[in-house]
Amino acid sequence: MSHVPTGKPTGKEPAGLRYPTNGKTIYHRPLNRSKTAELSQSSFAYLFSEMVTYAQRRVTGIQELEKRLNNQGHPIGLKLLDLLLIREPARSQTRPLNIISLLQFIKMSLWQHLFGRQADRLEKSSNPDTPDEYMIIDNEPLVNAYISVPREMSQLNCAAYVAGIVEGVCDGAAFPARVTAHSVGGNEDGEMWPGKTVFLLKFQPEVLEREALIASKV
């Protein structure tokens, strides 16, 4: 009589899920074959232009188009937060606990993962009336490198998609904020960074209240 496998543990193998001995799971694996491999910029430019074209359908203005791009990026930010944290060493797998640590995480880890470099600057609003506003500055946003904006839509900044990703990270980390992208570079001759973009983060009042409460107990 032939032996029929039962699918049950034999005693030589542990039951249940098994984890690699190095502690890394599928979430640690890059989408490409190697960590140094990069997506072709021409492929990215084509896909992103198609996303912008799709978002542009039946919009009534620039604000609505930027809102659609923001909405496309938001769920990606929610997922990237967990992905980037789980890839950290076990001793540093903690979610940001204050605004500054969150912004540093976005400026360094998020930008490095998305664009292969850190964002250029991180600033806090100097206006005492807007203590809830912070700025992440990118001198050359990759998403704008291959976008040709018509003159009648000169105020459009397609980096609203990246702003949506940043907003998703903030929401996922329990620091709800409204994030918008603003063009501050000019097209004048001699302008070093004509495509410079400021990502303006405006945190909700409860975030500042929590920051003040934590600071008072330190």
C-alpha cells in the first residue's frame, strides 16, 4: 500500500509559519532584483504623464487637478510608512513621536526611497501666526522634470502627487496634516533652480496640542 501524504507536521519540522534565520521577510526585498537597481526614468516619465492625463479628465480647474493628484499619492504614503519602518533595524523600528522626528523621517528616509536622495531643506514657518506650518524644499522635483505645463495652466504643480504621499505618511503616523506643493522657482535667466518646489505641511490643531502637552511633561 502506497504512502499518502497527510500534510501534517512530521515532528521534524515546526508547525505554523516559519521565518528566515536572518530575520528578514518578503517586505525587506526590493521590487527590483537588487537594491541598487533603479527604474528607468523614461518609463517613470511615461507612466506619470499618463497619471496626470487621467487625473485631468473632466476637471474644472487647476485646484481640482492638483487635488486629484494628491488623492492618488495619499494611499501610497500610508503604505510606505509601514514598509520603510519595517525595513529599519529592530532597535529603531519606532514610529515618529514628534513633528521634528516625523519631518526628518520624510526628508531623509522617504525621499531617499522615492528619489535616491534626501530633500534639500527642512524649515519651520517664521510667522508667529502660523506655528503649525513646516516646509520641505526640493530644488528639482523628479515628477516635474518631464512635464510640459501649458501657459494657461502655469500655476499647476504636478508635485501635488508627492504632496499626497507626504500627507499619507503624516496621517498614517497619527500626525494629520494638509500638504500642498507650491512652485517658488522662476524661469528667469540665471535662475539656479527654476523648478524649486516647497511642500507646505499644515498640521491639525490637535497635533500642536499634543506637542505642547508632551513638552510640558519633559
